[in-house]
Amino acid sequence: MQRASTYGDDLAHIHDVGFGAFAESSAPGLLNILRETSIHDGLVVDLGCGSGIWAQHLTDAGYKVLGVDISSAMIELAQRRAPDAAFDVHSFLKFELPPCRAITALGEVLCYQFDGSNNRQALARFFKRAFKALESGGVLIFDVAEVGLDKDRLPTCREGDGWACLVHFEYDTKRDQLVRHITTFREVDALYRRHEEVHKLQLYQRSEVAEMLRKAGFRMQTMRRFGDHKLLPGRIGFVARKP
């Protein structure tokens, strides 16, 4: 397998303009989860914040936001979209979590292998760090890709105004990993620029993630939707509360 890469300028742009529906559609339900757990204000740390769509919804709702993403191209987009939030370019595994009321990691963020040290043991350690950073009553909200996701899936192609994105899927049964080979074409100065990236994801069973959360001290529940937004097949959401 090729070495994993992260979101460069072209793919960050394409993801923002062509694949932002998840963040937009799930935002109302996520805000309701925060309110239902009596979190109406305070700091929310958004890990893997991408282009800042969820961060903007949070600041508009009155929360303080610290967005973290390993892609500098994504952070540049997020700073423009959500100027009232703070942002940092960092791996979620190595970022020092500040005291906060909520932590979110949406869109398979915890599965990505952009940081080569990401594995099951590192994820378990992250959950312990998140538990420590959260105030009593705080929540960790995230979703993961499940074992079997996109196995034997045929290549896909999406296009929009001035861009196209082709994805070829490779499944590693032995490691429970999915690799997306992504080729983008973006119009620049009347020409189309081609770029390639490789995104590797570690896939998880619901039960093993739930066990990690329990060992970290969380009380948790799983869900297949955030409010009215149904998660795509092969993804499962978690709401983990600190007692």
C-alpha cells in the first residue's frame, strides 16, 4: 500500500464545496445533543474540524470553539468561514486538549491514519485524555467507520463546478483497514490540475470502541443518526458522557 497523505489545497477545496452536506445536515442534531446534556455555552474542541462548517454552527450558537486539523489547507478554509473560532494545525493524537465542556470528532476523524502513530492503542489513550480534559457532565461526540465498510466497492466519481473527484477503494481484511486512492481535477486558470492522495482508515467494531470508552470512564450510547441526519451505512455515532 502507498503511504497515506492528507488533505492538500485541491482536495480540501473539493471536500468543502462538494462534500459538506454531512456537517451541515448533522449540525442541528448535534446542537440538540449538547443542549440535552445541559451544555449551552463554554468551550467545544472540534477535532478534525475540516473547513469549519460545524465550527461556524457552534460559534453562531454562542459556544467558544477551538478547531484542530492536521491539514493546513483545511484550517485556512476554516479560519475564513468561522472567524470567531480559534484553530490549530495538529494531529488529534498529539494535541494537548484544554479543559472543555465538549469534544467532537466528526466524519470518521478518529479512523484516519494521517498520523502514522494512530492505532487501537493510541485511540484508547486518546479516550483517556479526552475524559481527563472534559468537565464533569461533558461529552465526547464522534463517529467511526465500521469493519466491512466499502469492501468490494466499485470506483466512484463525483464532479461539480470546476472540479472532479475519482476514488478507488482497497480493502485490507487482515488489518481491518480501508484505503481510498483519490484523484482530483480542479480548474485553475482555465486548465485542470490533477492531484492524487491516499487516505487510509482503521475500521472498528462497535463493541471494541464501546469497551475503550468504558475503560476510560465514560458512559456511552451509540446512534445511527445525529438528529434528523442519518449516518451513511457502515458508520456509527457515539455520545460518551463524563459522569
